[in-house]
Amino acid sequence: MSRSKSKRFPLAVFPLLVAILLSSCYFHLDEEIADFFDHGPVYEHRYVATAPLCTKSEKRWQETLDGAPPPPAAAKFNAAERQALAITAFGYLCELTTRVGWRQSASKEEVKAAEFLIDRFTKFGYSPETQDFHVRIGPLWRKSSNIIVELPGQGENVVIISAHYDTVRDSVGANDNASGVGVMLTLAERLAQPPWSNEMSSNLPFTVRFIAFGSEETGRDGSKHYVDQLTSEEVDAIGIVINLAVVGSGSDLYLRGPRNSWAVDHISNAAKREGMSYKSTTESFHMARGSDELYFEYRGISTLRFFGDDTTRVDTHKDTIEFINPVLLGDTTVLILDLLDYLRICKDQPNFCASL
């Protein structure tokens, strides 16, 4: 019986083969990294809605979303991801209004809302910090809290995304301001995932700081306390503040920002590209019309504020989930993600980018 002989490669060939394989892997990896930094996150991968659904309103909000016009061909965000982001924001809004209910400033109900936020942020992978302060309610001083989390980036500067979570008495505050909180939670969850982040380290060239302000309804006490504690160095590190207040009701999404603002121009162009019902205003910030962005403005920090065009039920018991338009929630989320991606590239705004 004959014995077959196996052929053997010379040992010297193995290092060459390994080098060829590694070089091809690294070349492919370099291509992927270069593509990310050139073109940003890959949006065509479907984002799945994660927040618990509001079953009582499910049929109505699904009909509203299904009735929204499809995004134009030039849109960066496809219809599936836009709808999923809207559903997620609506789900968090629903949780806050139904599980917590009304959240009067510096009350035990506001504490319950703060616990809700801490729980959600923690589930996303963040480490929430509680900043306590005191508010005068009638003759008494009561405790309130700001809830703060950070997504570290690749630079020293900071972009703040904020929303207040308290309400007036006897209002569940679906629009004012569970809508802003719902969008903020959706952004916090989305940015903590690929392709934006890896293991809670962002690919962005700046840190994103999320702040849920307490006691806005008593005179913006939460944001005033936060801004009062900032050092000059901390103020200088803040590139822009994006405040979310009453973004859930109406048919048009509004953005208020400073005149001749590159950020307002960019968001306006992005809204047009995405086919959104959107308007911008550059009217002066005023105490009677502003929200938590005002105290940042007073310190010379650039701010933007998103809001919906229907505020008729704000600060009343009629501010309920039935009047929420989930399309506005999704549109707000998309425009902020797009702005962050624009700031990541930084090619068209050298003055801002130079400080990142």
C-alpha cells in the first residue's frame, strides 16, 4: 500500500502570508474609518424604537406618523429611522405623563420624575449626577434638582442639550415639557449607540452634556442655579446650548436663535432637505417668551431653542397627550442629530471648530 505525501509550505512563507492578510484587514479598516469621518454615521441602518408604547394613543399616533409625507430623495434620514425616533420620543413622553403625572416644581412628584430620569439615563449607560438647589415656594424653601449626564467626546469643548421636567400644579405637562424630555432621552439613548459612540465614548470632537432642569416653572430656577455655578473656564468651554421646550404640539416646528447664526442657517437648510414643516425666528430672547436657554444667553453662550407652534394649552390641565404631534418629536430629534454631525465635520464653521 502506497503512502501519500503531504506538501508543506516553507516556514519562511508564513510571515509573508500573515503580513498580506493583516495589511488587507488594516486597509479595509482604514477605509471604514475614513468613510465614517468623511460621511458621518450610516443612517440607512434601521433604528428600532425602544421606549414603551402608549397603547391608549397607539392607533392615533401611528396614523399621524403614517400620514406624514415621505422624506425627499435627498434626505439623509430615511422614513423608517425618522418614524422610529418619533415613536421612541413619544414613548418616553407617554411614560412621564402617565407613570409620573403632574410634576409640580420642588414637590415630591418632581422627585419621582427625577428618579424616572435617573433610571432611564442609567439604563442607557450613563452615570447621572444630581445637582440639588432650593426654591422658595410661598413661605417655605423646598429642594429641587437638576439631573446631568455626559457623553465624553474627543475634545475639550461641550455641547449642552437641555429640557426641564417639572410642570405647574395639576398639569401632566405633555407638551410643557414631557415633549422636550422625550426628545432629550431619545437623543441620549441614540448617541450612546453605534455609529455615534462605542462603549460610552463618542466619536464627536466634543462632549455632549444632557441636563434635565428642575423648577423651570418657578422662574427657571434650575437653569439659573446651574449657570450661576459655572466658572469662566467652564463657560468658555460651552460651544452651544440646545434647549427643548414645548416641542410636541402644533403642525410646524420652530427654532429660535440669534441673528446671522450659522447654526440657524444650517438647521433651516437641513429641514428643507428633509422635507419638514419648519420655520425659524431670530426675534430677541425675552424673559416672557424664553425658557432655560435665557441664563446661558446672559453669560454670552450661544443658544438655540426648539418649540412647536401650538402653546395654547401650556400651563393648564388641558396639556395632555391627546394634543401631541409625534411628527414634531421625530423632526426635532433628526435636526439635532444632523446638527451634531455637522459640528463633527467642522469644515464649514472654522471659528466654532477651531475651539473644539
